[in-house]
Amino acid sequence: MSTQTLSASKTSVRGWEMLQTALNIATALAMAALMWAALLYARPALNLAGDEQLAQRIFYLHMGCNIGALVAFLMSVTGSIVYLLTRDMDWDRVTQASIETGIIIGLGTVTTGAIWAKPAWNTFWTWDPRLTASTITVLIYIAYLLFRNGIDNRRTQALFGSIYALFAFLSIPLTYYSARWFRSIHPVVFDGENMEGQGGFNIGATMTQTLWIAVVAFCLLFSALMIMRWRQLRHEDALEELREEFYS
Amino acid sequence: MSNQALISVQGITKRFDRKPVLRGVDLAVAPGEIVTLLGANGAGKTTLMRIISGLSAPDRGEVQLGGASFATGGHELRRYIGLVSHTPLLYDNLSGEENLAFFARLYDLVEPQARIEWALHAVDLWPRRRDAVRTYSRGMTQRLAIARAILHNPPVLLLDEPDTGLDQAGADLLHGLLQQLDTAQRAVLFTTHNLSRARAWADRVALLVDGRIVQMASTVGMTDADLQKLYREAGRPA
Amino acid sequence: MSAYLSDGEPLPVMQTGGGPKRYLAKVWAITRKELQSEWRAKEVLGTMTVFAVLAIIIFGMAFDLRVPQPEMVAPGVLWVVTLFAGVMGLNRTFGAEADRGSLPALLLAPMDRSAIYFGKLLASLFFMLATEVIMLPILLVIFDVNLMRPWILAALILGTIGYVSVGSLFGALTASARARETMLPILLLPLMVPVFMAGVALTGGVLDGRSFSDFRHWLGILTAYDLIFVTIAFLVFDLIWQEG
């Protein structure tokens, strides 16, 4: 029986391994394609000049990070809801892995935003609503990790973590809208409602294509990192269980 | 069904993080029966009490009270439990009477005032009923904790070391109360470190060693020396 | 329910079952217990109000020389101090029960456990509103600005409901965690950003003499916040006690 499970787990390990490798390669290729498209292929923004025109190219990374973080946090709330319904630890690991990946990509959003803001708005930091909302979001999820860390029992960790992740996600739209109404100088690229926002630009065909590459690349990046981390967490828990069995 | 055990515990296992606390406990207490749970500190007595009262969920196994489980009985099943635990489960800033009045509301008592008076008299705290629990001695707090547990006349009484902090008079009072409460409709499970009390007060004793019940014996015809021998032998590693 | 238990002799002292009226009676019993206990000990309310007054005075001193008009910062001070003073009270709601080990008594009671949540929520709401009632005249004295206006009061009530509804749930989550006292604000404050911004913007709007239609949407945000989080907290509260 034990040999059977062992060989079964070996096949599943090999399956995951292949998926992971494929994802990693795809991510690397997509990222290279994004660099090329963002720096060379996309036409410069016509209504901008000098530093601002150059800085605009970071927008593709910025938007990619933004989408990647959004997908990550959507995944985390999915994981937490499914965990609360099924109590399947795999879903708790999905929540944790998504949040950890989301924090990294979310920090990417904030950093690329700040780098772009220096030439465009002449400051790294402003109380721009999107900047505020994404920074608060990253802080909320860092609090999630701290909170988990402060709980000893593994199942309590999963349960309380899932409850907090649910609250965290629900607060994001409210944070976003209140920040938006509070104060806004951020260019809204797709709405057209806030074109007088400083540093705004019209979007052309090559730009749209580059944006799509960015979206795909960052979704792949999220999947690769998240699945890698998820498998690692799985091994950690399995190791812990073995240790428990050994000592009991 | 009605002749079956009032408290029925089957195959309970529980671990806290790495450490297994209960490793498959089976126990049945019939109506009208008093059973003592004996065991060293850390043997799992308190964890078992918490699981039977529904405060903690077992990893495996099932608890049934009068044939109903917490899964099917829901929160109404909690009416049938009276618990005395290591902590008094009382509010220090309220008086003895206010504490009982609060719990009378939570348990929907029909005639709360009469019932509170009965409970206060039963544990001999009537004269001190208006004083804050903060000012009570350890023994008085413990007696009020007992009054709280029996206030709603529960058919299942779980007493986790109810004699801690009680002087001889308090212990005698508790013994008398147990005899008075020992009716055909009630099952009592209690833990203690005092072997002669365990023998004298109960119908059966169960020995819990390292998360398992290793001995179950009737107290009929048992002497203190018998129980001591049993306890010593059970605790010895195999 | 088993036939044995409902026919047995030990039960007649209790009414079994219970509709919404009994549920509300239990919620109120818990709130009443909290208020009674607080009335004797004066632990929570005392600390909260003294902290609030101190904080207002410290802010007053901090801004004294640098800010030309005090009413410019008064809305921010009002909401910051409310949030920080609130953390102290919310830490105690379940923290005190966890310290004394009295929580099982509530968990053992035959009622839906959400009654515990609502009972605690109402008590915290009362403590916070009481603190705010003391804060407003102090702000009037120190910052020379009258915040006792209908829409500001409405925002305070709505914002405080949202705050204690999330805070009571998180208080229960952190009650048994390590470093409880520091963990609660870290979890709670970032989720309070919508309440905080709505509160500050609305208070500022009223002080600037704007018309109702200019700050109406903030009341909307506060109401939406309250509804969403009270509902979710109600749904998940019972789950908290399942492990352990």
C-alpha cells in the first residue's frame, strides 16, 4: 500500500514538475516579449515629450503588475471562500500563496508607479487615489501574513486567515472608491473621464497590443510564482505531518 | 434508545499541533451514573471534557449526548450541559446574584428568581449574593461556579476538578449536592486528583493515561488501597 | 433532539427553542452584562476617554505653531483619535474574556453564537459613542471649532457602527493570538481606510459649509460599509470557535 501511494505521488510530482517547467519557460518568454514590445515596438505617446515620453513606457509594466495583483487577490479570496466551505487545506495554501505573490506584484505596481510619477507629477509620492488604494491593499495583505504568523495551530491559522482574507478583499473596492472621491490627479487611461489628469495620453494600436502582452505576461508570472509557492507550502505541511507522526 | 448512555464518546482523537492529546477514547456514562475520570496532569482529562461539552471539536470520533450529536442537535443541545471548568466562568465585577441572573437569561429559565435563590442556597452563598465575585475567596468562587453549572438543571454534568480550592466543608457540601443531583435522569462525569473522593463519590472510575482510557472499574467493594494500586499500575509504562 | 432528553425530568426549569425575540433578549443580556461590568470597573471607558482627551491635547500642541487655522486639521484629529481610542476598547471586548477564561461560559449558552457578536458590538458601540460625546466639546475648546452638527454626528454614528462591527469580529479573532494588543490595530486600521476617508471628507465638507449634495455620497459609502461588514461578520462569527 505504501509503495502504491509512493509511486502515485511520484507520478503526480512529475506532472506538477512538467507543468511548472512549462509555465516557467512561458513566463520567461512572455516577459522577454513584453520588454521588447514596451521598449521598442510600442510607438511613443504623441502628446508627451522628453522624459515624460520615455517614462510612459513603464506604464506597460505598471499596468501588467496591476492586473497581476488583481488576479492574485481575486485568487486569494476564491481560495478563502472555498476553504471556509470545504475546509480543504489545499485551498488555504492557495490563499496564502496568492497573497504572497500578490504582495510582490503589488509592490511592483507601487514602485513602477512611483518611478513614473517622478517625471510626470514631479514627485514620487502623492495621495493619488489609486496609489493610496494599492498601497493600503498591500499593507492589508502584509497584515494577513503577520496575523497568520501569530497563530500557532495550523487549522486555526487557515480558518482565521481565510476570514481575514475575505474581509480584506471586500474592503478593496470601498477603499478604492473613497480614495478616488477623496482626491484625484491620476490619469484614467481607459475611462476618458479624467483626461485632464496630469500625464495622460491617448492610446494607439501598438500600445494596445503591448498592453495585451503585458497582461498575459503578468498573469503567467503570477501563475508560475503562485503554483511554485503553493507546492512548497504543500511540502512544508506534508513534512510537518510526517514529523508529527514520527514523534507520536 | 432511552436505556442507552446519556454521555457517549466514541473513538475520540485530538491533537494540538504536533502533540497528540487523546488517542482514541471510548466512554459511556449511563443515566443515573456518576463516573470519575482519573489521570495525571496532561493525560487529556480537560481536553476530553472540552470535547464532550462541544467547546472543542475532536479530530476523529463522535460525542453523543442522549443520542444527539452537536452536528444534528445544534446549539439547543448545549442546554443539556452543565460545566465546571478550571476557570470559574464568572464575571468578577458582577455580584454572585448578577452572575446567575445573566446566565438565567442566556438559558431561558422559566422562573429565574426562584431558581437563582435555590442555586445560591444550594452552594451556601445566599448571604454573600450581593457582593462582587472579585471579593470572594477561592472556595466561594468555586462554589458559585458550581451553582452556575447546575442553575439550569442540566442532565449532563461535567465537573473538571470541582473540588479544587474547596475546604473540607466545601467538599462535603459538593458531595451532598452530587448525591442530591444524582437522579435517574442525570449523568455526571467529574475529574479529581483526590483518589478517595474519586472512589467514594462515584459509581465507576475511569483511568486516563496518555490519551487513552486504560482502566474502567466499578467502585462497589473497592477500597482506597485498591484504587491506589490500580492507579499506580495504570500509570506505569508498559 | 433526542426523545430521552426532552422527556426527562431535569428540564422543566427552561423554555426550549426560541424565536427572534429570545435571540434579541440574549443579545441584550450580553450587552447589559458588559455595561454593568464596566459601570463597576470603569476600565474600558475610563482608559478610552482619558486617552482621547490626551491625544486631542497632544495634536493641539503639535499643530499649534505650524497650522494657521485649527479647523483645517480638526476633522483629521477627530477621526484619528476616534480610531485609536477605539482600538483600546475593542482589544478588551474579547481580550478581557480570554484573560479571565470566561469565554466558554458564553460559548456554552444555548443560542446562536452570533448573539455574542451582536451583544459585544452594541456594548462597544456604546463605549465609543460615549467617548465621542466627550471628545466633541474638548475639540471645541482646543481647536475652537464646533463639530456638533447634524451631518457630522450622523457620520460619526455610521462610521462608528462600521468600526465596531469589523473591530468586534477582529477582536474575537485576535483574542487568543500571540501579541494580541498590537495585532488588532495592524489588522483593523488598514480596513478602516474607507471609513476614515469618508469621515474626514464629510466632516471637512460640513465645516466648509458645502451643500448636502456635495457630501451625500460619503454617507452612502459609510452605509454600504456598515451593511457589507455586519452581514459578513454575522455569517462568519460562528466559524471562529470551531477549531481549538
